[in-house]
Amino acid sequence: MESRFFRTRDGLRLHYLSHPCSNSDSDSYCILLHGFTNDAHIWDSLASALQKSHHVIALDQRGHGDSDWDPERNYSHWQLAQDLHDFLEQFGNARIHIVGHSLGARVAMLALESSSCPIASLTIIDAGPEVNPEAGERLLNDVMQLPTYYEDARAYLDSLARIYVMSETEALGHIARFGLRVSQGKLRTKTDPAFTPGIWHKNPEFRDLNKDRGELSEQIWRALLSLDLPTHIVRGQASSILEPALALTMKEQLGDRATLSIVPRAGHAVMLDNPIESSALITEFIASAELGQKPYGIREST
């Protein structure tokens, strides 16, 4: 695993983790996009499974992880989609599988609508064009109530455990190891505090800049339905963010290009709640997409 950087068109350095494939002849890449307030290390266990057959790239989106904070606070969905669009261009004609969780999946759908890169598949983890309003507010409030500074890493882990109530201890401890940086002699989270108000579509500036596009949910629906590629919808069985009815509607709208997988013993934080079974479902789908096999329909791990 190597740390590398990509320069955005507005001059920010975006950090990413490169997990080279154990098969040096592979020309296939898996690009992994984390969710709100997470970072590239949330994918470490999945990357270990995928890199047996693919080069794996886990990106820290702007304002997260070891990527730069944006001094202009440009944190809209469209800004992140532009970053991803430009990032994908450097891979040329390589086969690319995109895996996005939550915000990362929504950004991917927007970016791929206008991308000319040869995308082999898209995996959407516990996300959709719409977000249950009450669940979204709870998520936002949980993040807003997190302390800015921490006495030590243990205090940070304890704080995360109060939010990620279903997560496995080992998985949560792993991301906690990488989630803090030293600022003015204190430990603080790596996510830019300006990101939270900047990303939500209720933000007045976002509405003004994109008022000709319509509501964000409409934009993402249009983008999703424009994609003609194998699409994997992964839902945590207990998730309140991606509701069962919406997941089924996405599957029905996409028709035979889509697979819907339900991960048991998991809420919204699928990769933390049940990393083994979620990784198995994702790697199996990507392997099938590589072989050109048809999606399965609806799958539920047991």
C-alpha cells in the first residue's frame, strides 16, 4: 500500500492509497470512494481482497483524510463529482470498477454521467438518489455533535462507537487509528469542519449555483438511469438511509443491469458493521462483471 497524491484543477492535493495488484499483468482498477467523514482506510479490508485480481485505488475526497481542505469551502456534490471525473482521466483506457459508499456513491453517479472512461461496473453501497429526511438529519446531527478535539486516540474511538453502534470493534478501531491529525498541538479529526454545511443540498450557495439543474435527487436519478453498465446496489439490512422500497425501485428502474444485495447484521456503515460478508458480495459481483456475466437480481447473504 502506497500513499500518493493527485492535483485537482483548482490546485488542491487529493490523497489516495494505491494497493497494487498481486498479478502485475492486470489492467483492471477498482476505484473506492468513501462516505461522509470517512477516509480511504475504511476500504483496507476490501482492498486486500480485491487486489488479488485488480489494482485498487482508495481516494480521500477533498476535505477528508490526508487530502487538502479547500480554503474556498467548495464542497458541493458537483465539486466532488468534478474531482472524480478528472481523477478517472489519468487511467486512460484501463477497465475501471467504481465502488462508492453513501456520499461516495452519489458523487460517482454524478461523475459517471459525463465520463468517457471505460467503466466496467458500479457498486452503490447504501446510497440512493434520495435520502430518508429523518435519517439524514440524525446522521447530520450525530456528526455535528462530535467533539472537534480529543485528548487521545482512545477518546476518539469511544466517540465513534457512540455513533457506529453496530460496527465491529476491530473494524472501528482500524479507522480510528487513521482519523486524527495534530493541529496547534492538539488532536483533531481530519475532516474539514466546513465540509458538513457545504455538502448538504439544503445549503443556499449550492442551490444558487445549481438552480438550473433542479433538485439534487432529480439530478442523481437522471445520472443513475443514464448509466448503461452492470450496477450493484448494496444495502445494509438495518439501514435507515437507503430504505428497502427505494432500493427495490432503483433495482426495478435499472432492470437487468442491476443486482441488489442485502448485507445482514449491518446498518448504513456496511463496511464497518459486517466487513467480511459485504466484502464477499462486492468482490463476487466485480468478478462476475469482469467475466461479462449477467447480474443475479436480488441476493441476500446469510
